[in-house]
Amino acid sequence: MAGTGRLRSMLSARTVARQVFLLQVAIVVLLVVAAMVALVLQSRSDSEREARNRSLAVAQAFASAPGIEEALASPDPSKVLQPRAERARNLSEVSFIVVMTPEGVRYTHPNPDQIGRNYIGTIGPAVAGGVVRETVTGTLGPSIRAVVPVVGEDGDVIALVAAGVTVDEVSGAAEDQLPLLFGTAAGTLALTAGGTALVSRRLMRQTHGLGPAEITRMYEHHDAVLHAVREGVLILDGDRRLVLANDEARRLLDLPADTQGRTARELGVDPDMTLLLDSGRTAADEVHVAGDRLLAVNQRPTDRNGGPSGTVVTLRDTTELRALAGRADIARERLRLLYDAGVRIGTTLDVVRTAEELAEFAVPRFADYVTVDLADPVIGGDEPTGGDAAMRRVAYRGVREDSPLYSVGKLISFVSSTPQATGFGSGKVVMEADMGALSGWQHQDPDRARRLLAHGIHSMIAAPLRARGVVLGVATFWRAEQPEPFEQDDCSLAEELVARAAVSIDNARRYTREHTMAVTLQRSLLPRALPEQTAVEVAHRYLPAHAGAGGVGGVGGDWFDVIPLPGARVALVVGDVVGHGLHAAATMGRLRTAVHNFSNLDLPPDELLWHLDELVTRIDQDEEAGDDADTVVPVTGATCLYAIYDPTSRICTLARAGHLGPVLVGPDGTAEFPHVPGGPPLGLGGLPFETAELELAEGSTLVLYTDGLVEARGHDIDEGLDLLRRTVARAGRTPEEICRAVLESVLPRHPGDDVAVLVARTRVLDAHRTAAWEVPSDPSAVAPVRAAATRTLEEWGLEEEAFTTELILSELVTNAIRYGVDPVRVRLIRDRALICEVSDGSSTAPHLRRAALSDEGGRGLFLVAQLAERWGTRYTADGGKIIWAEQPLPGGKARGSGR
């Protein structure tokens, strides 16, 4: 059983022995199979030949048998011949004997049912006196047969005799020999396999169970170890004699050619290495001297896994590696320094902060002190002008704070002999390895130079901050605590370090310039001072986005406006344009101007937003058709909230286009978001804008704002809205105080969008400052109205305005009666101006024209326009109109006693 197990193990391995065994067995099997096939074929051929001969002999013998002619001549030949034929068939061991007429009609057959039927097969040659031999499928199946004639005394063929053997009987004879053949083949195969197994087993012991690929690979490895490996290899046996030494080991140890078989002590190597080789102890990367080389030596035993006793030794030349290791560490540290610089420098778009990040990063990893000096224009966002080396110190960092270097903020004019001036002028790094040599840098300030040397500063590098071909300033690296002076490699590192910082500083400079331009444009387009009006008390704030968070300049398109309207009313506007930067600011200016123009038409809020929506659509269409359509930011998406407050009725009418709704604070301090139907942002079109009318108590406060106030990363807008509501929910505060509280409590710490806030506290126009009359549709009613208006003006102390007011009212009332529709009403309002309003039910507005000398009329409105400071027409919700005219009041009477 043990032998069977070893054989099975041998056959299961992918070894040379297994392959040889299988090859030999395969050959034997093929030979045995071939021999068996040949024997079977030969046996079958012999059986078929013997069947043909027997069939012919039996047929001829039966045809020549005595009494055959008499039997054929008898009245019933079959009765006589059938028993004879069957007896002869059984004796001769053939399958059938058939006697037939020359025409092929059977007299005999093993199957009596076939007697009298035609013979199946060829009989022509036999009828002619010849012999037929063939294999034919007849009634008994395929058979080998012979047909011979029966010749009478007169020489004529009187009958035919056919005898044959079936193919099944012939095959059966051959198959009877197969057991003997198979037995012989099996014995031969077993004997051969046994011999082959013995040979393979011996071969397996000699090859250690290795396969052909492994043997080939082992030879290749052996050859590579000897000649190609760039690491020395020594193999010593258990007696410490050298068994193998490759070419590299011979070169490293200078071994002669005949060293194989020598002991470790006879190799003539360094004594320490001799002791190591002779001891056979394990060693890992031990450094030993071999001539002028330093070798890293490793030694391991070879008998760990049942192998032969001995050791294998590897040798590696580390002479150059040790010299390179120090330089590689320095290079690796410098690469790490540059990588970290790219991460830590330039995190903001602020010029001074970027310079400070450079100084903070380089100390103490590269220098003990770092100063950064920039040309003065760079700090303000401009490029340096001329070759003046005057720079302002913007950053300083050092291991100590008491250095005698110039302080931050000082404007320094470097003399031409200093490295800073040289670097700034040439754009190249300048190194002063030994400052104690006083090569010219000390001329800047001799007294300070002595203090610098006394402080221990001994070496410096001045690296110009160069970006996009422009030198922005100089970064100076100083060493004091580190005893090693700067080297040429340090100049390359400083140049790389400063180049990265220079790009960030230049980006910050460009950002500063764009930011300044955008803020200037934005503030120039916003109201510098709010117009005088008495309807509301107003406070406002505008804040650009936090630096770096809002695109170019951090400036967006938020705006607000307070627009006085006829009839002592006021319009409050807050809007927001999509995007940031100069384009957003310019677009905001266009929309603000449009709102002013539409307000002059005295349109209701929903109609004004509709016209503004149409304008935005046209602006986008015009810009998309331009040559720079790919770079233009669309105006579509701008939002706006427009409100009109009437202090006489306390009605506030609002409409919004995609904008956040206002906060309404009651006189008691309760705050809520009134429902104002929301419309689509401007430019989308297709949907109407709806208005909301709110009746506001006197002293109510409306807070209008843009989304930058309540939107911030980290919390939902609903949280910002709720915080805004809670912040303003307090009674007794002025609009200015509410503005301050909103910015302190609600404004995000670093807003990503600009913010506009408009706070308006409502006032109510006193009833004694207005007067109104119904006018019958009769020209004679004009005089009573004039008289009533005169009395009212006298009560208000405006007697001087009575004559002018009478003329204006006469023209306006007469036109209303003559061309208008009932009802006709007149109202006088004493506000910051004296306002005369005449309304009627007609929507037809009069037009100012110049009358000819021959015209009898047409001079009324011209007269009104000359007497009034302003006049105009506005339409009412019921389809009528109001013609109004304003007259300036004498000084001191503009505001009266409003509340």
C-alpha cells in the first residue's frame, strides 16, 4: 500500500518522471491496440476467405452428388432435394444450400416458405456454366455465397446450386478469438507499465520531482546567478568550503579563478568578513569592508527546510548608494516642501495674506527668518511701474521676534548693491552665502547691518516674486539659528517656492483690482442718498459678498431703491441679478434705471414687473445675438420685489418676481411674512404677476432683503427666514436699529452672496393735510371748487400759492368736465409739495401740445406745465385716470405737521 501511495503521488505531480512514465505507457498502449486491431482484421480476413472456399466446395460437391439428376427429373424435386440439402448444410456447417432452376426458382431453402420463390443474387455466369462468388443480402441477411451449375449428361445446365455462410457467422468466428487477444494485451500492458514505473521512480529521485519547465528555469536561474545578477552570491557547504561564487562576487571580493573548494579562511578576504563566513551565523545587511568598497552582507543557512548543510551569502555594493542616500533624502524633503507649499500658500485671494502664508510656511523648514516686500501698486491691485526698487514690507516671520529686520508696513527703498534691488531688477534669485563678507548688502543701512550680524544672521537669499513676466516684489530668506549657509541648491528651491507664491499673489492682485472696480461700479449704481419723502422712514444696507466667495470681486447684482411717486406715495424696490462681478453690477444698473423709468409712468406693481420681464427677455436676446454670446451671463433669472405705499390710505400694494417676500413688523413688535403671490423670475415670461394689498397700521415696518441675507452653507433657507423674523420681532426700534440688528444676528459670517436690506417704517398723512371735493359735471361748478381750494390753502397758511393753484384747478377741472366721464373729483395734498389731483372716469389722457396763434384752445395743459414743478397722469384700477400737478412750497412749510 505504501508503494501504491508513492506511485500515486509520483503520477499526480507535474514532474519529468511522470511525463516519461505517461509517454512510455502511451506508446505501449498504442502498440497493443495496433496489434489487436491487426489481429482482429487478420482473423476476420481469414474467416471470410475460409467461408468463400467452403461455400464453393459445398456447392460443387452438392451439384456433383449422385442422384441429383434423378431428383431434378422427379415429379416433385423439392420433396427429394430439400431433406438432402438440409442434411448436407448441417454437415458442412454452411448457412444455406439452395437448389434452383436455371431461371432462379428455388427447389430448396432453410426456410421452407422461400421454396418456389426466386433466388436473390447473381446467377447469370452460373447459367452460362461458370461460377459466381459474391456477398449479397438475401432472405437470411448479408451472406458470402457461391453459385455453381448442375450439368446434365448432354452438357446442358439443368439446375443451379448455391451455398453460403452469413456474415454474422463469419464475425462470430472472429469475435471468439477476442478474449484471448484482450488477455494477451492486458498482460503485456501490465508488464510494461510495471517496468516503466520502476524507471520513472528512479528518474524522479534523480530530478527531485521537478518538471521540465522547473528544470529549465532552474538552469536559467543558475546561469543568471552566475553571470547576470548584479549582486554577489556565495554558497558554502557544511565544512565552510566554497561551492559556488558568481561573477559579481568574484569582482567584489577580487577572488581568483581557482577558489572553488577552498575554505572561508583560504579566500583571502577581509578578516571581519572571514569570521562571518567561517561562523555561518545569520547576518542581515551587515556592512563590511572589501578593498575600497563597502559591502552590505546577508548570510542565511541552507538547511532550514531539510536541505544540505551550509550557508548562502549575498553581497551588495553600497559605496555609491550611501553617498546618494543623503542627497536623496534632501531631494525628498525638498519635494515634500514644495508639495506642502502648494497646499498651504494661496488659500485666499488676499495679497497680504498670501504673502504672510509664504513667510509662515518657510519658517523654520527652510529659513529662520522670512520677509516679503511688494511694490506698493501691487497691494492696491495694480502692476508695478518703472524700475524703482521701493517696496513695502507686507509679511515677516521669524524664529524670534526681536530681530533687527525692518518691520511690517515700512516702505523700503533698496539701494542698488543689495540683493533685493538686484533681484527685483533682474528677476533672478540672488544669494548672499556669507553676509559677514560685507559684499555690498550693508550699504542699505550700515548700522542695521551690524546689528543683523550681531543677531547671528549669516546667510540670505533674495528671490523675486515673478508672475506672468512681471516682478511683483521680493521674498528674502535669512538664516541665523541654522549654522549651514545657503547653497546653490537652496537657490533653486527658493525659486520654486517663490514662483508658486508669486502666482497666488498675482491672482490675488488681479482679484483685488477686479474687486475694487466691481465695488466702485456697484456703489456708483446704487442710491448714494435716498430722496426726500414723508411716506416712510427708511434705513438701508448693502454689503458685497465675502472676498473669494462671490466670483469676480465678490460683488453681485443686488440693489434697492426708494422712489417718490405722485400723491405723496413712495415705491420700495429690492432686486437681485444672477451672477457676480462687473457684468452683474452693470446689469443691475440697467434694471434699476428701467424701474425708475417705469415708475415715472406710475404703473401698478404687477404691470411694472411685466414690463421689466419683457425688458429682460429683450436684453438676453440682444446679447445672445452678439459676437461674445458665449461669454455673456444671461440676465434671465433676476428677481425683484416692488411695493407702493400710499400714506393717505395706508394701503401697500406689492408684487414680486421670483423674490423672497418681505417681513411685516406691526407696531406692537409682532413679525410675520404676509402672503404676496409669487411670480416667476424676470425673463422667463409666460405667467402673469399678481399683486397683494396690505392695509398697514401707522408705525408698521416693512423689511425687504435679498437672498444673500438668509442663505448660507450649512443651514436651510427656512432657518434663515425664521431667524430674520425672530430678529426683527421687537417693538420700539427705529429702522436704523433694525438694520444693525439684522446684520449682526442674521448675516452669515462669510456670506457667499452680496446682501441688500431695506427697512421702511410707515407714516400716515394727517387728515387735515388733505382736502377732497366731488365736482358735478357742470362748467359752473368750477368756481365753487376754486373758492373751496382757496379757503383750504388759507387754512394751511399757503395764501401765496392760492392764485397759481386756482389757475391749475380751473384748467384741470374744466378739461375733466368737458372731456372726461363722471365722477369728477378734486384732491389737495399738503406734503413736501402742494399736490393738486383731478380724477375722472375716463382713461383718455390729455397730451401737451403747442397751440398755434389762430387756435382758440389747446393752451390749458401748456399753462399747467409752466405753473407746476411737475405734472403727469396715472390710471386707476376702476379704469379712470388722475391728472396731478405739484407746486413747490415756500421754505419751512414743506413738511407741515405730519405724524
